[in-house]
Amino acid sequence: MKKNLVFLGPPGSGKGTQAVKLAQKLNIAHLSTGDILRNAVKEGTRLGKEAERYMKNGELVPDHLLIDLIESKVASSELNDGFILDGFPRTVPQAKNLKEMFDKNGVSLEAAILFQVADNEVVKRLSGRWFCPKCQATYNYPTNVPRREGVCDHDGAELQRRPDDEESVVRNRLEVYKKQTQPIEDFYREESVLTEIKAEGSPEEVFQALLREIG
Ligand code: AP5
């Protein structure tokens, strides 16, 4: 089974949902650059202060900040038993840098999984997304509702919405994805590691398709 993975796909394509399930099943690391950046914003670190103004408008945070962040993870032992990079790389320079880091550290990328979802489905999903600020669990109205309205099933915290899930920001994130991230698909196609998954079925159906693809 392939265990060194990159997850690609537009906002709301289900990368995070699938990464959590797969990381649990295979007991491998799940590294979400979006989660790392949101934590940095919450904690008011230098990275967070720098990143916040890009994130709230749905723009990408500058490459050098992300590359430094990932480089330290690749060099550590954190990824030794397998990993899912969720949300990185997001530009061709990030993808090229990642390849160099992997080569330097003797790591091989086994698959870049591309989750395919239409724009209108993205807008629908993200306008219904709520998350738990404590444990990061994600919910969705109407497809994955919490047992008690507005409250996390796991720890009872009050659910919140992400500021970048406002529709105008989502539309910009989709444009940014098409311009800056989609060219990575060709990069990974040429590396012979790209695998596409139609990600519009239920989360469980998508998960089964994912398991088939990684063997
Ligand atoms: P990030 O947090 O990575 O956002 P994103 O890629 O836009 O992805 P999302 O988290 O919105 O969606 P997802 O695909 O994970 O879907 P999810 O599973 O949550 O990044 C945020 C920002 O950080 C970026 O805009 C950028 O500013 C910055 N950033 C991050 N990485 C960067 C990088 N490398 N370089 C530069 N900047 C960077 O699902 C979404 C919703 O749909 C949920 O409610 C879920 O319950 C529901 N859902 C999931 N699957 C299904 C399904 N099959 N059917 C129905 N509903 C579903």
C-alpha cells in the first residue's frame, strides 16, 4: 500500500476529510498546511501575522514561508512511517522544492492524489462547513451534521465557521487554485505519480475509491 502521499484538489474537495480518515487507518502522519497556518494565526506567531492577510482574502501565503515550514518536517523523523501532505505543494515552485527536499532526504513520493469536484459543489460544501476550534473536527450541513445543533460531538465546544468560507472568498480561492495550483497536476503527471479521484460521492464512497487507488 502506498503511504507517502500528497493530496491535491480545489478548496472543499474533501482533502482534509479523507486525510483524517486515511491517516487514522494507516497510522501515518497527516500534515495540513492550512491547519498549521490557522494555528499560527490563532497563536499570533510571526508566521501567523504574516499569513493572516493572505488567508482572509483567499490568496496563497508566499512560497518561502511554506517551504521553510515543510523543509523542517521533511528533515525530521515525523514523516518516517508514511505521510499525507494535505495542501502542500500548492505552486510549481513548492512542488519543485519538495522534490529536492525528498531527494536530499532519501524520501520517495508514491502518489499525488487529485480530488476532482465541480465549482458549484465546492461553493455548496463550504457554505455548509462548520468546525470545532478545539479538536478541528469538521461538520457539514446537511451532509454531516453534529448530534447537537452547533456543538462538537467529541468535546462539546461551540462550532465555528472559517472566515475564508464566505462565498466571495471561496470564489477567489477557486480562481487562485486554477491559476496557481492546477499547473502542479502536469508536474506530477510527468513524474508518473498523479492519480485522479472523482470526489463527488459520499465521504465513504470517496474513501473506498481512495483505498483502491493506493492499493
Ligand atoms: P486549506 O485549509 O488547505 O484550504 P483548502 O485547500 O482551500 O481546503 P479546505 O480545507 O477548504 O477543503 P478540503 O479540500 O480540505 O475539504 P474538507 O475535507 O474540509 O488552506 C487555507 C489557506 O491557507 C489557503 O487559502 C492559503 O491562504 C493558505 N495555505 C495553505 N497551504 C498553503 C500553501 N501550501 N501555500 C500557500 N498558502 C497556503 O471538506 C469541506 C467541506 O465539505 C466539509 O464541511 C466536509 O464535511 C464536506 N465534505 C467533505 N467531503 C464531502 C463529500 N464527499 N460529500 C459531501 N460533503 C463533503
